[in-house]
Amino acid sequence: MNPIVKGFFDHDTWTVTYVVYEKLGSPCAIVDSVLDYDPKSGRTSTKSADQVIDFVKANKLEVAWILETHAHADHLTAAPYLKEKLGGQIAIGDNIRTVQKVFKAIFNLEPGFSTEGVQFDHLFSDGEVFQIGNLQADVMALPGHTPACVAYRVGDAVFVGDTIAMPDVGTARCDFPGGDAAQLFKSIKKLLSLPPETRLYMCHDYPPEGRDVCFETTIAEERARNIHVNDGVNEAKYVEMRTARDKTLAMPVLILPSVQVNIRAGNFPPAEDNGVSYLKIPLNAL
Ligand SMILES: [Fe+2]
């Protein structure tokens, strides 16, 4: 059984949030939500998440899962807000524990910060099968961009996270802590071995000049036309290109706030004795 997929594009972070469901009134999953964050003021808002909530309510959907494809470095997740408003279990790949260990050290987080992933309701292992109502879903571990990256396959639709982008955009960067270009190449090959007609849904789109935002493609399209990993590119060529290109990229504007919140499943750091929650900026660490 194949799902209905509704995408919400966030123009501030170029992120797409998806609602995945069988039909009106059925259970659903929300994939990669956005909590709006203004880095100038340190203020968050729920405008983007509220659009998703309105859609879920209008379609009488029942939230079973709030899924993360990885700990994002370019936006904060709204998972706890969505859970509070709609219910559902917050889940991510089980290698989030590796990511938590890396960033606990970088941010020198409080001793009580668990690196066992207990902040999430569920950790998925590679190949794990789950249900979204009557929809059959499974998890593909696709490390490389980050160690914890997974794709969620629901019927003929796959939510690929940052692993791969639209064919004219390419693939994810591999220079964050724990990233690995050779590993990403292998992960992408695993993804692209699915049936050619499989629908792929991107976590982002950064459209080249002259193209409108678009975040759905197919395995066949990626294999034929992806500028980084089409069928004519081998691992050595890919790693050389990816490594050279990553050296030219600045860090995402929101990497420091995003990671600190997202490795806590979207919760803010514990409030200090004045009741305010603070984010840290490690100097010369990234
Ligand atoms: Fe990412």
C-alpha cells in the first residue's frame, strides 16, 4: 500500500516537513519538522509547525510517529511541540548515540546528558520494520553525512533525509563531525538499488537559478541525472569531488543552536537557576 505524502517547504531553512498517511482519518507520520528560530534574538516560534498541525487536524489524522532522518544542523526540530499538541512517538536512528557522544564532548554538556538516546521515544535499528496504521514502513541506515542518518521507506515512498538531493543539486556534505564521503557513497548506492520507480522525498531543496523549489524525484531520475552520484560515477571520483567541494562550504548558520537542541530530541537545554535556557557557542571548536 502506497502513502499520500504532503510536503511543507520552509523558506527560511530550505527544509521540507512531510506528513505521510493512508487516507483521511488514518494514522500518520510527520517527518523532519521545523521549529522556527531567529538567531538574532534567540527567539523560537511555531509558525511552521502550526501549519503542519492545521493540516493534520483538517484531515483528521492521528499522529503515530514523529520521525527524524538525523540530527539536523540547519534547523531546530519541533518534535516536542508536535508531540505535546498531537501525540505520537519521537524516533530517530540508533546511531544518534554516536552523534550525542561527539557533541557532548564538543559542547561540554552537563554530566547528566545521556548519550544513550533516552531523550527519544524510540531508536530505530537498520532494517527495522514498523507500521503507520495500515502502511508498512522500514528503516535504512544511510551513514556518511552524519553517523545517525536514516531513510524511512513507506510503501513506494522514501524519505531520504540529507543523504541525496534533487538530481541537479547532488548530495549531502560530509565534513560535519562523524561525516565520511566514502561511507555516504556506499549508503547512496544502497538507496539507489531500490526499484527505479520508487518515489524519493528530499529533506531540503536549494534550487539552482531559474528552477522552482521541488522536493520529489525517483530512483531512475537520480541514477540517470544526479550531478554527483549518477551511474557513471565511482567511489574514488565521488570522494575526490565531495572532499574538495566540502572545503569550500561555510558552516550552516544554525549548526550550533540546531545540534544542541536536536540531540536532545528537540528539547531545550535544562534551564539555569533564573529559569532561562541557554545555548553555548564553543569558540574555535568546529
Ligand atoms: Fe543534515
